[in-house]
Amino acid sequence: MKKIVYALLGVAVLAVAGFLISKALQSSLVYFILPSEYARDTAAFEGKRVRLGGLVQAGSVQFDDAKLHLTFQITDGLKDYPVQYDGAPPDLFQENGGVVIEGRFHDNVFVGDNLLVKHSSDYHPPVAGEPIDVEALKESLR
Amino acid sequence: MKLGRIAVIAVVVAAIGALFAFGLLRGNPDDRNITSNLIGKPAPAFALPLYERYWTDYGETFALDDHLGKPLVINFWASWCLPCYDEAPVLQQAWQAYGPQGVQFVGVQTQDRDKRDEGRAFIARFNLGFPNVLDNDSLVGVDWALYGVPETFFVDASGKVVAKHIGPVTPEVIEQQVGALLRGGA
Amino acid sequence: MFELQLGPLGSASVFLAFGLALYGAVAGVLGATRRDARLQTSARLAAVAGFILATAAVVVMQAALLTNDFSVSYVAGHSRIASPTWVKVVTMWAALEGSILLWAWLLTGYTALLAITAPLSPLRPYAISIMQAVQVFFLGVLAFLANPFKVVPFPPLDGPGPNELLQNHWMMAVHPLLMYLGFVGLTVPFAYAMAALITRRPGTEWMTQTRRWTLTGWGFLSGAIVAGGWWSYEVLGWGGYWAWDPVENVSFMPWLTATAFIHSVQVQERRRMLKPWNVLLIVATFSLSILGTFLTRSGVVSSVHAFGNGPVGPAFLVFFLLVTLAAFGLLAARWDDVKDRADLDSVVSREGGFLGVNILFVTLTAAVLLGTLFPLIVEAVTGDKVTVGAPFFDQTTLPLWMLVLLLMGIGPLLPWRRAQQQSLARNLAWLAVAFVVSGALAWLLGVHKVYPALTVALAGYNLMSLYLLLSGALAPRLRLANRGALQVFRSYAVESRRRVGSMIVHFAVVIVAVGVAFSSGYRVDEQLRLDFGSSAEFSGYTLTAVDRFMERTPARISAGAVIAVTRNGRPVTTLRPRLNLFGEAGRTVPTPAVYYTATHDLYLNLNSSVGPDTTFVVLRVVKSPLVTWIWVGGAILLLGTAYSLGGGRRTVPAPAHAREKHEGAPA
């Protein structure tokens, strides 16, 4: 009798824990994507929290140092999107450099709140007109 | 019953092991096998001050542009870098073997601001015959997208980077890469 | 003239210690199975000699570091002439090989201490052999895979220096040391548990003999976690102390299972129950400590704290799998000896409470483990690269922490076996009153967020519980003795060190919980741009960028801003957040400046670089309430643990008559 009660209690606890965990996982799983992956599957990532990796497009960086507002284009060579970020550009932030930024896409504009510079130097900025190895880029930013 | 329990544990442990083995084998961004995207691209130019002992042969500044057209071996090192001490004799030997065949070796001391005395001592210890320059601001290292020191780049006669080696070079690496440079250039 | 070379000397010490560990592990088991006292003694002597040799290796390493002997590979790879002396000393555990040396040395030290002090028992030879088998792994890694004493044929003139983050704060010198002391301390009960399974003596012997080791190990591990949090706070620059980063998680999981263990063993001591739980928890603690080292040292899970990879990662993986398979396999094989014969009389009892503690902490461990490994699982299954953010850990663990606090208040008030309805009802009523009153008070004072308000309510409830516990223990003594209350309390505190120690620790947990709840729930975080000479308002403070400064020491260059802080026109303090550059190859690391007060911290981090021609700085300004109480609580927790351990060996678990009375089925 007692055993059955314990077993039932155990199952109930496990079920509740499993439910909570799966719910928490669903809401806090953050995918790591590149601009071209967003372009391919816009609906799936729109408005969802993602980590967006890519390179800072040359000539696109604008920093308003009075309002501390940073905008730039992020690119993986196939697609590029404007990024908005409130805050100063971090140390080592530079054109053609690799960045990973956490935030959300809204209508093809990425609003980020956590900007990391990935100075993994294995990936070199692309030369204009030449194809980009997207897989290598992604791997180098991870 | 007892065996059954042990079997279940063995299966679970094996599954965990498989997951972690996947994690280990999946490779790492830091992996040394990742090739540089410089490869196939023109070698980034630089002109840096040479150490005094090379002035009679090369002048006070070494400009890469002056030496394009020859196969080049460009080695980045620092006085505090342990593996650089391992590879320095290898490079000196290679220079003695391949220098007469028209291969130009260059050593670039980088990430080593104002360490001129240490640089001189390094060069003197291994009696390095090939020219060595000081990249005091480490900016050339940035142009060449260094991951760390030592790194060695192989540039062919057309001025394109054909290979990069991360970590200390071995006689085998030199033989393979410089051999390829010479065959390609001939 | 014979020249002393440190490298070969260190290598020789490591190899000899490895050989002795191998010998001791084999000789101890042979001595035990053949009942050969001389073999057993020789294994114990090997343990002591192993410690002496490992100490020699550590002394050699320190000598090499302090004399800048760059012919020793570890020194050449990780040290630097310009470093201050304290940095050179702690450089020993700044990188992988050295930290394994530290771990191995502490392990040999504990084994030697065990070999000298452990009372003679059928478990002892096996336990010491298992400690030596663990030594074989660590010393083997040191000797064959990651020898820090390799001779450098052409020693460099200077080295690159240790990791910048380590040089940046003295706390980093303490944190790894405490953590390894904790891990190694908890290896002792693990070894005894295995010995108990091998010898089919799953009684209370193995845990009563290791009680001090367990508690010491747990105390060190707790200290390590608090120290690690403080280090993050003072160094990482985002104004927080815990980010659920994999490196943090892997040191947290063994602590969770160890916490469950120190509670759960009491049930076995008193009631001879929860035996399988205890073995399970100590095995989990030990194997999680190995797993953690594997995960952080192999690059398998990505973390902000990057470590290099090499052959050491796979070695730790193999060791982890071996330990897990052997320990759980042994538990399965001995299941019929270990499983409980008695059953809970009632869930509403002290043992029921302890069972609840086990379930809660194991669930917490599972949640943290799942969150840490989930990205790896997803990548293995789908190939997608994902991260599991802090929200997952908050959502899953916060309700569980609340339950932990709930149980912490009621558990110690429950009597063993079965609660008497009357006293329970009265206590519950008091607890409920305290819960409601403090919760309502918090709400009225403006705490309208769920978790902080709930934490205050539970804190009040726990303080009431502590009062009820103390008054319940003191009241009968006061009635009997005609002494003053203070004297009665003092004699009680001396007699019942364990009880009083646990009350102090629980009190500390309440303080830490309140600190965590408020500092994470009510933190204000802003970025400010300040021109030099101008001021900005932040949360009641006025911050003025007065000047910039630059400092140069042989070891580092710092550049920063001088920020004058005033409140209501009155100067409060001057803060100097800065960026540091250690050596030429390094990257800049910030040093935030913190103004500590009892109610809140003002935390400034420099988010822009400062040079001779900069005209403004960007500051990250964080105000978080009650953070200081986390560190205070941590200190009290350690005091409580120490109090519980102190006072000589007289404080044996339970009085003999109580044990007989409450004995379950014979073990």
C-alpha cells in the first residue's frame, strides 16, 4: 500500500518536474544562427531570442556617443541585416571583425542587447566578390 | 536480476560516454586544423625595422614587397613563447638548406613590445642567419590574423599564401611545405 | 660540480609518487584479502611516502616559479619575471598541468593523513587503496600526459605569464585551492563507501569514520563557490556573481549532491535507513567532480572561461566513465546488502524531511546537469547549435530553492519516526504566523516581486524555526538548572556542537538567500556616458568624471577614470574603475570599482578605453541591493561548519541509548 503511494508520489513529482523543465527549455533555448539562416527561415526566428553571428560590414558602423547607440550591418557574405544595439562598442570591435550578438529580429532589423566580439582570427574578412565559406565562419564564431 | 541491473548501468554509462565522445570528436573552434582564410590570398604587405646584425645584407628595413617573386617562409615568434625556442633551430637549419635554393625566410617578432634586448638574445642564441624584424605594435600580426605564436606562413613565388602552420614547425613540415613551394615555383 | 636541475628533480618525484601509489593500491587490497598485516602496513607507509614525494614535487615547482627557472616547461609556459611574488606562487594552479599537480598533492596529503589517523577497521585498507587508485590516475596524468616538469632545451628569457583573469584578483588564488580541498575531502567518504560495498559492511561504520572529512570537504566546497562568486563579481564587470556558465555549474553540481549527502547520512546514523541513497549521493559527488574537470578542460561545452584542450580531457572522460561504471556496478552487485529493510514510519518525520532534502537536491542537480549538457545533446541529435540561457536555470531552480527553504524550516522541528500531532500543530502555527507576518511586511514595504517577497516570508519563517528549535532545546535545561540563560546556552552550545553548528549554517543560508533574491530581483543596470568634468544622476547618486589616470607597474599597465560619487550633495566616495593590460600578448581585462554598503552596492565598470586623448568614458553602472550579505552569509556558513567540526572527537553522533531505542531492523 505504502509502496503504491510512494510510487504515485514519485511519478507525480517527476511529471511536474518534467513539465516545468520542458517548458523552461522551450522558452530559454537560444539558437545560434547566421544572417543567411535567418533569411532562409524568417518565420521560425522572427521575434525569437537568438544569438546572431557574423561579420561587421565595412563602412556600416555608426556610433552615436551622446546616446550610446550603435548601429551596423551584420553579414555572412550571403545576407546582411541592420543591427541596433544600445551601448558602446566593446573593446576590439572593428569592421570586418567577427561578432556574436544576442537579441531578436523584428521586421528584418536585429535589436541586440548583448554584443560579444569574437576575435577568433582563423576566419579572415572576405575579399569583395569572393565566395564565403559559411560553415567555417559559423564554426569560427561558436 | 543482479546482472540485469549491471547491464542497465553499463548501457547508461556507454550512452553518456558516446555523447561526450561526440563532443570531443566534433572538433573545436580552437582546432589547429582549421585553415586560415588567408590561404590563396595575396600576402599582406609589411615593412618593419630589422635587427642590427642584418643591416649589411638587407638594410635597416625589411619590406615584404621587395622580396615577392621568391618563395617565402614567414615565421612569427615572441621572446616569451616557449615553442618558439623549440622551432628556432629547425628554422635555422631549414634556412641553411633552402636559402641557397632561393627561398627567403623572415622572422617576425610580434606581441613583444619593446623587448629588443630579449629579441637580440633570442637571435644570438640560435645564431639565426635569416633576417628578423620587430613588429613592435603587433599590427602586422593582426593583418596576418595570428591566432598566437608561433605561426608560420608559406608564400609562393606569385605572392600568394599557400599554407599556414600553427605551433612549432618540424623538419617534416618544412620539407613538405618548402618542397611544394620549390616544385610549384620551378 | 654537479648542477641541480629542477625539471628532472620534479619529474623524478612525480614518477616515484606514481609508483608508490600503484604499489600501495595493490598491496593494500592484497593485504586485506590475505589478512596480511605487514602488507597493509607497507601500503600505509607507501601512502605517507607518496605524500612526501608529492610535496617534494610541489616544492620543486614553487622553487622553479620563484626563481624564474624557465628550463622547467610549466614555468616557461605560464610564468613571467615581472609578476609579483604572490602571482608566481599561485601560478602553480593557473593552468592545467599545475592544477593537476595541486590536486594530486592534496590527494596524497589526505591519503597520508588517513593512513596515519584512521582507526583500524576492516574498511581501512580498502579505503586507503581506493584513495591510492585515484592517486594513480592523477599522478599518471601528471607523469605521462601533462608533465609540468619537462626540461626545456633552450629556456626562454621570460615567459608569457599566467591567465590575465587570475592576475587580476587575489580571490582567484583562493578559489581553486578551496575547490580542490573540497573535492579531495569528499574523496575520503567515497573511498570508504566503496570499501563498505566491497567488504559487504554497508552499516554506519563508513560514514561515522568519515564524518569530519565529509563536513570539511563540504565546507571547503561551499567556500570555493562563494569565493568564485565574489571573484566573478569583482572581475567580470557585469555586476553579477553567478551566470549559470558551464564552469560554474560543474563546480556547483558536486556541492548539491554533497549537501544532500551530509543531510542524508544522519538518517542512516540514527535509523539505519536511506543506505542506497547515501552510497548513490557520494558516488555522484565524486564522479561529478571528475566530470566537471573533463567538461571544462576539454572544450566539450563552450564557456566564457576558455581553457585549452589536449590529451588530458579524454583521460578524464575515461576515468569518469570507469569510476561511474565501477561504482554504480558495485552498488548494483551489492544491492541486496544495501537496500533498506525498514520503511518510513511516517512521511511527517525527521527522516521524511531528510528524504525530501535528497529528492530536492537530486532534482536540482538533474536540472543543472540537463541545462549544461542540453546544447551538446541537441547538437548530437539535430546538428543545431544552441545555448541554454540563464532563464532556464532560473525557472527550473527557483521553485526548488523555495521548497528547500520551506523544508529547511520545518525539517529540523520534526521528531524522528513520527511527529506527535499536538507539538507539530503548535510549531506549524508559529511558522505560518512568521511566514505571513514577514511576507506581509515585505509587501507593505514595497517588495512586490514574487520571489523576493516569498524569500522574505520564508526567511522570517526560518528564523522562527531557529527560535523554536533553540527554545525547545533550552527550555527544559533552564527549568532543571538554576543558572542564567546565557550560561545554559553556553553549555548547550558546547555539548551539542553538531546541532548548534547546523543552526548557524541554516541561519547563514537564510542570509545568503535574501541577498541573492534582492540582488538579482532589484538590480538596476545602466550604461552612462560621462564627459570628463561632467556629472550624471544614477539612482540617487551623482557621478562625476573627475579625471583619467594611467598607472604602470612592471607587471601591468592600467588606465582608468576617477569618478567622484556624491549623494544629496555630500561626497560619498571616489571610485576608480580601470582596464588592465598584463604583458604584451594579453588582452585587457577590466577591474570594476565597487562601493560596498550594507544595503546595496554601487558598481562601476569601464566600458570604453581610456587614452591620453579621450574626452569621455562609458560606464556600466549597477546598483544591486544586499549583495554584501551573500559574502557575509558565506562567511557565517563556514564558521558554522567549523563550529560543528570543532571541540575534539567527543561529539559522536547520537547518544547510545537513543540509537538502541530507534534501531530499525538489524543492519
